[in-house]
Amino acid sequence: MTDEHAVGGSDPLEASFRVKPSVAVSRALALLDAFLDAGHTVSVTELAQRTGIPKSTAFRILVQLTKSGHVIRSGNSYRLGLRMFELGNHFVHARPNGLREVAAPLLGDLFLELGAAVGLSVLDGSDVILIDQVTSSRSSIASSVVGVREPALTTASGKAMLAFVNARDRDRVIAQHLELSRRTRHTVMHAGRLRAQLQLTHESGLAHTHEEYNMGEGAVASPVLVNGRPIAAVSVSAPSSRIDKAKTDGAVLRTARLVASRFIHARELAEDYGLQDVHWDMEAEFPHGCS
């Protein structure tokens, strides 16, 4: 057989579990993670190279993931399957009355008011992840990709949230940031200046970036605070020359506060009417710190 996938003749399910189950699970997760930085479809050879997993082993695991619907085979390559989309939409922020659903109409209103790209992001360790956005095909800046992970301190959203975490976690993220390569020539890479920016953000509720993430692009963000904790951030991005600071600052701050208020209200209603199987556990949904 000439197909690069023709590896051995044993049962893939049986063969892949000749190693410890924990090792097999780790390898399967590593293969799924490898799709994050890859293209739409990826060959088994590239997946093996990206993960360091032997090609024959990678193939056997991919056979199982194909059977379960987590990946789809396309010729001699693989792509993520609809099962992954289903799982992603069961993540807590994407469920009914979750953060994304509550914020969506308010993000739309902000977009109509300002005519600029609007985003909703959450903090994960030293990174931010975009979980929703509203933009236009006529936008003059490159749109971000929902689900993309970026270093928090290169973004207005990340700064908006980090300004409200405890000092130990904030300093840890700053230290990690200083080890990274500068994204643009305007990316702030000085600990003292970053702390000063975060202090100003804590006082005003607003974070600003000027060409720190992309050249020619500015952004304004405000944290969504629930009980003083930054569960997310609302942001607006536009060409630096087009940002009306006075107008944008007020609109972003107001929207972030509305998202927080409606999120709390939606959760209270869900509990009152028995729409949730369990009570809202904020500690579980929005853990403290930046691990």
C-alpha cells in the first residue's frame, strides 16, 4: 500500500492502549492541540512532527478520533470534526445564559454606536482568549479570530483584566511577558511602565493600547467586573487615527458595566426559575488568579 496511513495491520483500538491509558490520553490531547497552530487540514506526518509522537502511534490514535467524530479524515490529511464544535459550544461561556449569550446584544449595540470592531475576551493565565466579536467586512483593520490566544499584556483587554487581579499574579504575568519577543516596536517591555499602566487602568476602569498588538491599530478595553473580579473584558479596536477617545472610552466603559449587570441578572433568573441543574458557582466558573 502506498497510502502514508497504512501502518501495521493490528487493531488500532487495541494497539493504542498497549501503553498506559494516561499516556494514550496525553498523546490524543497533544494531537488535538496540534491543530491549534496548524492549517485547516494537517497530514499525519506533520502532526507527528509537531507532537513528537511516532507516526505509527499518531495514526492509530487518529483512527480512534475519526471514529468518535473528533477529527475527520480528508484524503491523506485530517481536520477537526463537528464533535469538537459541539464540545466547544458546551463550554460554560457558550451555554444558554452564559457570558457570550448575555453580552452579544450589548456588543452589537456598541458596534452600531462606534462603527469599530468590538470584542469580548477572557483571561487564561498570562493570555487572553477572544470568545466573541462583532466586525464588518468594510473594517480597515485585520479581524481577530474567535478562539485565538494572545499574550495578555500586548492587548487592551488583557491589561483591563490584569489591572484587577492580585499583585502576585499580576507580577507573575509581567515577568512572563518580559521573556517574550516584542510583537511590535511599540509593545511595552518595561516592568515599571506596565505596572504604571495597570494602576491607571485600575483607577479609571479603562485600558488603552497604541500599536502594541498590530501596527496602525489602537484599542480601548474595560473589564467586566463581578464582585470586583474581572470575568471578561469588552474592547474596541480601530485604526489609531480614527479612535475618538472621549466617545470611545465612555461607550466601552458603559458596555462593560452593562454586561456585568445583565450577566448577574441572567444567572439569578436562571436559578429562580430552575433553568440550571446546579447553582451558580462563581469560584468554579471564574477561578481566582492567573495560573
